Amino acid sequence: MKKVPPKSKGYLALFATILVVAGVVAVAYVAAPQNPSKPPVALIPESPTSTAPGPRLLIVDGLGARFVIDGKERPAKWPDDTAILGTPLSTLEGRDVLTGEPAYLLPEFVRATSSAGLRSPDSRRSLYPAPARKDGAGAIEYRYGTESRTYVLRLSNGKAVSNVVPIGWWDSDTMAATGYVTTSRIVFAITLTGETMPVATLPDTINAVRAEQNAVWYVAVQPGEGLESAPSPPSALHRVTQDGKDATVVEEPDRVILNYIDTLISPEWFRVAYQTDDGHGVAISEHGDRVPIGLGMPLAFLDDGRLLLLRGESLLVKDPSTGKEEQVANAPGDDGAVFILPPQSVDGTVETK
């Protein structure tokens, strides 16, 4: 067998090493992408390409009623357009654009006056003031269809409750009213069977008191210097539950809370928004976060937490968490009210002509 010279052995080893390295490089080249790619799309923030849907609105004022749905607007026609409501007419609750107080509707899309009473949450019953008795005991009137009943407020010992004012409903079966026992202003719960239960003592100077969302809400203020003077700060929004607990929801040391809205998320959680005497609004989330929302009166919370606001001659939708806002309609006249319709569950469209 012929021997290979030692020098040739070195060349062969070097050549073999070069082949191995070249092979590794070739494999790596083939496995690697020929054009370097950009970072994955998921790692690059993208601007949203769509916005949340606007609210479905029914706007009523002295000029009539109109729908605003999907950015389109047209006059409301009775009775054809009742299908668009998505709920019986009697169950709709809106907000007055001057006071922020609840507003209701009558047939033909006519706004109900105060003579319509305070509707229960299920809209089956109404509550009204009633004349006091000869001994000064105050009374409230309950109506259910053609049925009418008067409840006279007295304590369990027979003592009369005076200056009684109905303020709404704790729930669909329990009415709420305030009245005086000697010099103390008390909020009461009155069952449909006539049982009258004192719940809590209220301050002497309060504004915007009403019962809704399983609680009584009121604004505590400082009285003005004279009988005709406007209240002055500080002010605070309170929530009283039927077990008698009076909780301060928010305090304004330098401003007066004029109006407010609230919506119940669960028995323990709720959202609140309000406007103060300088025209600015504030939203309070279910977690207690306080968010300024700029000029405007809050009218309602949408299901996704955004707010419907009245600002000047415009109705806006604002997201308190991002500050983003957009105009959705022209505001009604001073005699108007705005109703948010539930998500459409029946056939009904709005067409512009």
C-alpha cells in the first residue's frame, strides 16, 4: 500500500475542515430568510380603525320628536315608529336638558308633564303627592292602571309625619318619601301593603333628592346668606341605602353640585357623573376614580361606560377613560328631553329623506 506523504496529510485535513465549515454556512444560509423581516405585527401598536357605535336616541322638545340612530336623523312617526324603541314606551326614562331630572313619555311621543307622577322601575305604577290630613299627617298617592290608593304616613306610635314629599321608588314594590318628625327630616320606605319604615335622617339643607337605583340620592349644600340666595360650597353627593347607611359618594369643597346621574352595575357597584355650578362635569367610576369631563351636563351612561353629554347646542358622547369625544346630534330646545333607546332587538330602521 502506497503511503501518503506527511505534508499531503496536512493539506487533506485543512481541505476537510474547509468543506465542513462551508457546509455549515450553506445550511445556515438556506435556513435563514433571504430578506430580514420586520418585527411581528402584534408587537407594533396600531391605531384603531373603527370607533364604538353611537347611542340610539329619541329627542323630544316643543318642535316634536326625532330619532338619531347610526348617525342618521329623522322625525318620529306615531304609531309606526314604536317598533324602533325596542321597549314599551312607558318604560323609557330620559333626562330633562335644563334640570337633569328624569323625564317620561306619553303616547304620540309627547313628553309627560309632572302630572304623570314618579314611575316605578318596572313602569307599572306611579307615585304622586296627596293632601295632608287634618292632624297634619302627610300622604302620598299610588296609582296602578285605574287603581288608586292613598297612604298616610304615621310612625308606629301613631305620631304624624308632616310635610311629606314623594321622591321616587326604592324598587318596584317600595315607595320613597321624605317628611318631618318634629324638626328632623326623615326619609321613609313605604311598602305597597302600607308599612311605613323610617330609614335615615337627612340634613336640613339638601338639593336634588330622589330615589332610584335601589337608593336615595341627595346633594348636601350650604345655605345662601338670604332666603332667596343660591346655595354655596362646599357640597357633597350622598347615597342612602335602605338599611340606613348614608355614604358620601363625592365632595366638592369649592363648587356646588347641581345635577347628577347614576347607574347601578351590581348591588355593590355603581357609576356616577355630575355637573357643578361652574358648568364643568366629573365622572366617578365604579372603582371610585374621579375623572374631569370638561364643560357639559351628563345625561346618561351608555352600556360601555361612555357618557352622553349636553354641551351648548350639541349632544356629545365622551369616553371618560380616554377623553375621546364626538358630536352625535344637535341638542333639543330648553323644553326638551333626551331618551336613550336600548340596543335594537326588533326590526326598525331610520332612513333620511
